Amino acid sequence: MAAPVIREADFVQSVADALQFISYYHPADYIAHLGRAYEREQSPAAKDAIAQILTNSRLCAEGHRPICQDTGIVNVFIKAGMDVRWDTHRSLQELVDEGVRRGYMDEGNRLRPSIVADPLFTRKNTGDNAPAVVHVELVPGNRVEVTVAAKGGGSENKSMLAMLNPSDSIVDWVLETVPHMGAGWCPPGMLGIGVGGTADKAMVLAKEALMQPIDMLDLLARGPSNKVEALRIELYEKVNALGIGAQGLGGLTTVLDVKIAMFPTHAASKPVAMIPNCAATRHAHFVLDGSGPAYCEPPPLSAWPDVHWAPDVKTSRRVNLDTLTREEVASWKPGQTLLLSGRMLTGRDAAHKRLADLIKSGQGLPEGVDLKGRVIYYVGPVDAVRGEAVGPAGPTTATRMDKFTDFMLEKTGLYAMIGKAERGPVAIEAIRKHQAAYLIAIGGAAYLVSKAIRKARVVAFEDLGMEAIYEFEVKDMPVTVAVDSRGESVHETGPRIWAERIRIGAIPVRLA
């Protein structure tokens, strides 16, 4: 039998199509487990967050727009059969990167380019999200198996590695480590754990584990059949008992599943890596056998639970950003839901650094960037298509702006900030000192959030691409008060309350 021929065009097109596919379709197993978590969640804040994520997921599936504004760094795992022939003169890295360019630059659903070519100095965006991180394994056989994933920066930044002693407990390390990860990885998601090999091997194992199907519901129903499955259940239950909950607001479900992959290691070693997958879990698997490009089967709309989030105008407080006062900010309470209308500015890491440098140099803020009495949104949106004001525009992890917070509040007269996840002690103290506030939008609900943005225009630093400063005009944009003007943080109080309720047995933590 003649060896199958994998054509360059088929491979490139399959990668591009898969990246488009995972940008707007959650895996069906993730939808099912998140739907079950929603049903049993008793924390109002966490239940509302999960409802937004599920509603956003369905909207993206219907509208073919990205689940999250952070459309990720591309990870590709290739198992190439040694009997296949390749009809190409390019390397596999080059083929994958061409697929990434086509997938991310698709005019019907443009994805956000987030990759910077020089990680140390210029950090200039490549403009097309290439290159990808590619892992290749030569295996027996006459086909090519490809797993494509897009990993958001918020969850990737929470990757952890430890070189444990052989006698050390993995459970103890995980339970000690997860609380320090905060909520920047956008729970509820899953944990991939790699054990063995060397440090680098353990990290790859953890990343590969995240590509496995989510099956905790089935595992809990039938019970463990080996030690690894028993360990998965133990970690699942004990991590959820921490009470961190959706978006770190306190609740019953922090993880939907825990996956473990192992490899032999040195007798003196126990490398352990842990990588979380966020609420924008994105991966797809396809096979090429020489018959043409691959096709990914979308989940039916019936896979989504009957959850349709809408702002609660009866219990939420409407805020006019154009007439905001310091006294009104001081009246906001931790955990309170606000519906924001009016104009706000955006700014992420690179913009904050530039603004701080300009102020320190005496040049002042750029024209159009007046932060006095304003609210700034930590976001890098996706480009608009088909008449949108802006593409998906969910929040980025706020802790990266912590080191700028005191300076910005003092020098600009800024009233409040919007991001996702907790703030660190330095930022919280600055918020308290300047009687400001920190609000959160739901990570993993980027397309839903963008529906509240009626107008968008770049006002400064256009060369920064997605990190440019925009002015948004919003109508009833939903946010939650995470840190009030007195410095009280719901990311501290919420998990503490729910962990105690779980500890005393008032609430069972098991999903099934």
C-alpha cells in the first residue's frame, strides 16, 4: 500500500480551521460540566458569574465570535506517523505558523494577535499571532494526529513547577499552591498536572493533560479504578473545598476536573507541574490521512443548558460614568452589582507604562487621555467585524497593573478601575488611601460584555495594537464592586466564607 501523502495546503487549512473553530466553540464536555456546576452553585455571585460564562458561550457559538478577547498563544501537539509522506518543502513549524496566520487574520472572525516577538526588550507584536509553540513526536503509523489549543495569558501565567522530594505529598503541594494562584486564571476551569521526567518534561505533560476530555462526572458516578483516578478525585474535592469559586468570588466549584499525566523520573526527583485551563477552555483534535483537510464537528446548540443571563435592573445599581463623583464611588458596597453607562477609557500594561513615563518626564498625558474623575478598563479588545462597535472585550488580569495603581490614582485623579481577579495588598492599600474603587467584569464573558459597548475609538498609542488606549461608550455594562473605597475585597471575604461553610459540612462539595 502506498504511503499516504499529507499535502501542505491540507495541513495549513486544517490548522487554520481548527483555530477558528476553537475560538467560538467550547468543548461539549466543558459545557456539560459547567452546566452541572451552575445547577448546584449556591453562592449568588458565583452563580451569576457562571451564568454569564454560559450565556457568552452560546452567543459565541451562534455568532462565531471569540469566547474571550484573549485568543491565546497557540500550542500544537503533532504525532506524525513515520509511514506518511509530506508534500512540502517547509518545516512543521513553518506549516503551523502559516495556519496560525490564516486562522487569526480571517476577515469573517478576526482573532486578536497577542504574540510579541522580543520578550525581553522591544516586545513588538508580530501582528498575526505567530509563531506557535509546537511539539512534534514521531510515532508508528500512516496518519498525522494534531491537537490544537489556544492558551490565554491569564491562565498561562499561573503555571507552577516544583521539584519535590520523592517523599513529598503532591496533594499538600497543590492545596498550598492553588490559593496563591488567585483568580487570574478565570475559574471554573481545570487543572493539568504533570509528574515525572525532568522539569521541562513535567511542564509539557501538564499542558498535554489539559487536552484530555473532562470526565469527572462519570468518574464520580462509577468510582476510581486505579490510584491515579483516586488521586484525581481527592484533588478535585479538596481544591473545591477551598471555596475559591467562580472568578474567585467564593463558591462551590473552582475546578471542573483535575487531569494527571506521568512519566518515569530520576530516583532523586519528583518534578511536579501544574497548569490551569480557564473558562475559555479551547482545544480541538483532528487527524490527517492524506484524504484532504480535516473537519471539526461542532456541538449541537442543544448541548448548552437553558441559561440566558441578562442584567438584573431591579437589584443592580445604575451608574452614569459621565457624572460620577467621589461621593458616589464611596457609597459603593463590596459585592454590589453596577450597570455602567457613559464613557470610559481603556489601558493595559504597555499603556500604563507609557502613561507613567510621560507623567514622570513632565510631558503630561496625551491629548484625549484625561483620567480625572474617570474609570479605566483593563482590556485589549478583538477587532470589530460586521458592524460591531468593537469585538469581544473582556477584562484582563488586574494584578499586572498593581505596581502602577498608587501612582495613577495620585497623579491623574482616576476614580475607579475595571479588570478581573483580585488585587494585591499594594493596590488595595492605594485604593483605600485614595478612596477609589476596583470593579470586576467576568472573565470568560468577553462577547457578552462587548454587547454593552456602543461606540469605540482609539485615542492614544495606536502603535500598541490591542494595547492601545480606547474610549468606550457603554450602556448598562455589568460589573461587580470587588474592592470598595475602604479597601474591603470580595476576593478575600468570599472564598473565606464559602470555605468555612464547606468545612463545617453545611454544603457538600462533590459535583455529582
